[in-house]
Amino acid sequence: MRRRAFIIGAAATVAPPINIQSAYAAPLKDAVAISGDRFTAGGQEYHLADILAPSAYVLAGDAEPYFDAAKRGLERLLANTSLNIKDAGPVTRWGARVVMATRVGEAQTLQHHLITMGAARVAPQSDNLEFIDQLLTAEEEARAARKGLWALPAYQVFDANKADSAIGGFHLIEGEVRRIARVKSRVYINFGTDYKTDFTASAGSRLYRKWVGQGFDLTTLTDARLRIRGFVEAINGPSIALTHRRQIEVLARK
């Protein structure tokens, strides 16, 4: 296998930090962390775009592992500073604003700081692919160094052949593509020989056509080794519904 490690669409060199211009006449003050990726200021809740920190809310049991440490990481970043922010997506159904944010006087985003310290994982959401690529590079380094949550078994990268244990959470899964099929309104990336039990990632036909128009064709990934990230559901085995191009990283091609 001819191996090459790259992120689809990523530049060959590391781009400079994304600069954020404030969306307000004055920066936000007195922000208070409520998790590793969310904070409040002036009665408004904000979610940091393109990252996912451990949650305090699960269907059963206590908060996810590393929740408290991730929250403390954001608390340290927010202490004794004000924030410049920029909207990065629509307001959530709960009224929270999805933003990119920096501390006043800095170019590096809060997201980048949190990913670098291992307090969060990349969860692609915005249209800013350059920004997401920077976060993915920082995450790769943090994971290799086993920083923060990457030192915990709960956040292991799953083998596609052993992904059943990933069902019910947001995870990273790696494996070799065995077959790609277009069935009715979806494109399926199959990582095993039995689509009813093996790990699968899929995208709707409309999204598939959009990506083809952008130069990214899922059907060319047969036999490639991929890393897929997203919420893992139980649909004919473990399955991730793709909604963003950067949920897929190509690790190697034959």
C-alpha cells in the first residue's frame, strides 16, 4: 500500500492562525465556562464552533470522563480577559450562539488552545475548512502526545472491525474501506463484508453531489484507509451519518 497521511483539502504547509474580528462594538467581558466548549456572558450562552468537549449530560450515569478537567481548561483561558468573537453558524435550538473566539490581544482561538491541551476533540461544523484543518493538525499532535482526554481509554480511536463499543457516543474510527455503494438517496462507505453488522459511514445524495462539485468524490475512496469521526449509532451495526467533509480523513491509499 502506498501510504500518505493527509487531511482532504488541507494545505501542505501550516497556515497562520485564523484572526477573529469582534462581532460587537466592544469585546465580551466576564465570560463564565459551563463546560469545556461552552460559556456564558451577559446572559447569553455561546458554543465554540468545530470542537466537542466532554459533556455533563449523558443518558445515564455521571458526566463524561474528563468533563471537569476540560471545564477547568476553559475557565483558565477565560480568567482575567475579554473575548473577541465571530458567529460561525446558526443559533442552536436552545438559543446558544455558535462562535469562533479569541482572547483580546491574541490571534489564536480558544478552540485551538483547547484542542492543543487535549480538552476537546474536533467536531467539524462550520464552513471554515482552513480553520478546521488547523484544529485537526493540533488534535493529531495532542493525540500522539496523549495529552488530556487522549490519555483515557474512553477516547481511544476505534478499529473499524471492533467499533460496536463506540455506539452511543462521539468517536473516531479507523479502518480500510471494503466497498462503496449508492443506494437510493444515500452513499454508503462500508468497512466490512456484511453491511448489516459492520461499521458504515454514509452521506445523503444531495450532500454527495455537493462534495463532488467541490472536487471530493466519496466513490473514489475504495480500498483507502480512513479515519471517520462523528456520533456512532446502531443502524445495521455501528454507523456514522456524515454531514461535513472534514469528518473524513484519508490516512492512506493503495
